[in-house]
Amino acid sequence: MATLQRILSELTPKGDREDALRDYVEMEVRDLTGEAFSRFMRDLYSRIHAHVASEDPRERQIGVLAINQLINVKIGHSTDVAKISKFADYLREAFRSDSSAGLLTLAAETLGRLVAAGGALTADVVEEQIRTAMTWMNPQRSEQLRYAAALILKEMAKNAPAVFNVFVRPFIDVIWAGLRDQKHLVREAAKDALMECLCLVEKRETRYRVQWYYRLFEETQRNLTRAPSVEAVHGSLLALGELLRHTGEFMLARYREVVSTVLNFKDARDKLVRRAAISLLPLLAGFAPERFAATYLDTCTAHLLTILRSPDERGVGFVALGDMANALSSAGCAGGMDSCLPQVAAQIKAAIDASRAAGASSGGTSGGGSKRAKTHFAEALHCAGVLAKALRGAWRPYMKGLVEPMILTGLSETLTKSFKDVVEALPELLPVVQGALLDLLSLVLAKKAFRRDTPLQYQKALAAAIHSGHVHEGALTRLALDTLGSFNFGSISLLHFAAEHVLPYLDDQEVHIRKAAALAAVRILSRAAAADAARPARQLA
């Protein structure tokens, strides 16, 4: 059993061998019979239970991870029934007042997988979990148990809809305790539980559907008009978002009332309330695009431009503006945004410049400036890519001027994702983007620019951006290799570069870098082979 204990002790949420315990148990199940098999199972259950019931949070995490790996291991029908029952009992012990939010989330997700895998065998387990979670929603319970309650209700609605359907009515009453909770974390979890419940109701034909929608909407409006507390207002705005997403035409007759309510809170004193209201603008645009464009677009874009000028708020403004453009363009209603694009481009550049200035002042010692500046820079880059996809030609002249400022933020996943969106929507910008991006990647992997004619001053600026960026060391190398393999570099051949500067990473000490290098090399070779195959065959003289 030393092997079993060693494997258990090495379990981590993102370990290199996520299936090691499952493989070991499946091998033992195949090889053991009779009393030896029974003894092995008793010892396995005993060890897992000891971990989950431990006072040590790390030990509890190991127990939950072990259950997660063993859910789908087939042992035999009667033994599988016992396994599901035992695991459900063990997981209850993970939902404790001293468990961290991360462990509670892991335990709830594992419970969801367990009931989904068990099917009809877990009906009693699901019912008991739902009833228990509803009692934990009481404000008198600890924050951890209230949070666990919302997580469990979400997982039961998602993974056991047939059983949860019986509890929709009491759930609608109980969930408001979570949506009005003092803690932001609990309110967000309650919103996710409501989302799963509404998804369930949306898919099932029931005469009570409209009645349930109406009860939720009435409670939402009551909280928003009477404003009993900031927490109730914030939770009600979160609920309003889910009603817009998942109740279809029910909200159409109430659209003007809803827009008016949301706009009333766009300048609220509380930051969370303000941001929740701003985040609803793209949903309102997507719900009735033509109506929104004709009646509310000017007001909303003017407000978002004001938000973009505020250093403390511009992050949520960039996201809302991009999503709003995307929602309107899907219905062909985004033309009204053209007049604000010069100001949007200027604010994206301002956010990027602020981030670069913060990175330069820190000297790169803390990963590139303040967290606030980095958040705004990431969302500004994201907005540039989304606007390219949504507005295409209208955004082209502004996007062209943003390529260099964006590349000088250094390598990041947000940058590469944004550039992928840009070259897909505006292929005419590919030559501008690919040259600058290849220089950046080459400086990471080869310590020199890709293009021979890249000015020395520009190379120094790129190197400084890499140094002051928020991705470093092994993560930076992996990202550079991943980008090199996945980005569309058009007709540029990377075979020689790969041979000199990618293949050496196959011998790197870090396994993730070796894997990234191998995958990049394969993709580069595949693209080169496809390009050769597409060329016309030469005629022999």
C-alpha cells in the first residue's frame, strides 16, 4: 500500500499525472480477486475518508482529488453503487466552516461529477444535498457554508436536472438569501446557481415556467426600486442579467422598464453596483439590437466613453464596449458606433501607455507595474480585438495605428488572442502584425529580432517590454512556443528558425516547455508541408 499512499500524497489540482491514481486502482481491480480485492477496497476507502475528514486543508484537498479521479473507475455493479454512496458521504465532510473557497469549489464540482456519473443511483443523494444546501443558505450560517450551499445548488441543477426540477419553486425563494448576501463571493455563486436553474427551466416544458419567471422578475424589481441595501441591489442586477439571458421573450414586454432601471444605476455610488449595471449594457444591446441602437445607443456609448477616461473604471468599460459592439454587429446595427471610434482608439492607447509607464517605473521587478494598470492594459487589448471582429472595415484605420503600441506591451496571452482576432477579421493587416509579433517571439526564444532590418532602437524597446511584462521565465518561453506554433504567419517560412531556435527546447529541463516545443515544431512542419502541397507542380523540360 506504499504505492497508493505515495500517489495520494502527490495529488495536486493540476499535476503532471492527473490520472495516476485512477490507473493504479484500475490495475489493482483487474489483478485482485476475493479477499485480497475486498481488503484493497477497504483500505482505499479508509485512506480517502481519512484525508477528507482531516483537520489539515491540504489533506482534505487530497481526499477530494482522489474521489474526483475515481468517479468513473468501473469496479462492478454492486461495488460501484457502494462507491458512489461512500464518496457522497465523504464529500459532505469537505463542506466545513474552515474550508477555503477553493476547496469548497473543488468539492462541489466533484459532487456534481459524482451525481452525473451515478445517474438514477444518486437520486436520493441529490435530494438530500439540495435540502441541506437550502438550509445552509440561511444568513445565520457561516460564510463558507453559505458559499458551499450556492455551489452545491448550482452543481445539482447542472448535473441532476430531473431531480432538481422538483425543487425549482423552493429554490426561487431560497436563492434570494444568497443573492442578497453580505459577501460578494456568495452573491456571485448564487447568481451562477440561478443561471443553471434557469437553463434547466428553459429546456423543460412546464406550465409553471412563466409563473417562476414572473416571481423572479418581481422580486428583482422590488429590490431595485426600494433599494433595501447595496448588497440587494447588486444581487438583483446579477439576477436581472440571468433573466435577460435565459427567459427569452418573457423580458421583451418589460424591456423599456429594465433598460430604465439599469441606466438609473450606471452612476451609483457603490463600485460593484456601477460595474454590474455597466456589464448589463451589452446584454440589453443583444436582447433587442434594433430597439437599443435606435433609442439607447447614444446614451450608452457616451457613458462608456466617460468610463474609459476614468483610471479606476476603464477596465469594465473596455469589456462592455467591445461586447456591445459585438452584440449590435451580429444584428447589423453597429453603424451608430462609428462616430465614437476615434475616441475609443485614443483611450485604448492611453491605457496601454499607462501600463507601459507603470512597467518602466517598476523596472520589471514586480512583473510589470501595478495590478490595476495591467488589468486595464489586458482589457484594452481585448477590446481592440473584439472591435476588429465586430466592426471590421470601420475599425481598420484605428487598429492599424494600435499595432505598435500593443506589441510594446510585451508578450501575453491577451496580446496573442487579440492579434489572432485582428488578422482573422482584417487580413490586410497581417503583414504589419506578423512582422512585429515574430520579432517579439524571436527575442524571447533566440534573444534577437526575427527580421534583419529591424531597427536597433525598436529591438531595445521590445526587449524592455518583455522584461517589464507580467509573463516571465518558463511561462514566457511556453507562451512564445505556443504562439509560434498556433498563429497564422501567412507565407513566411519558419523552418530554419524552428531548426535553430525551437528544437533546442526539446531538451529543456521543464516538461511543459519540451511539450510546447514539440507541438510548435510539428505545427510549423505541417504548415510548411501544406504550403508545398498547394504549390503547382513544376513541369520537367
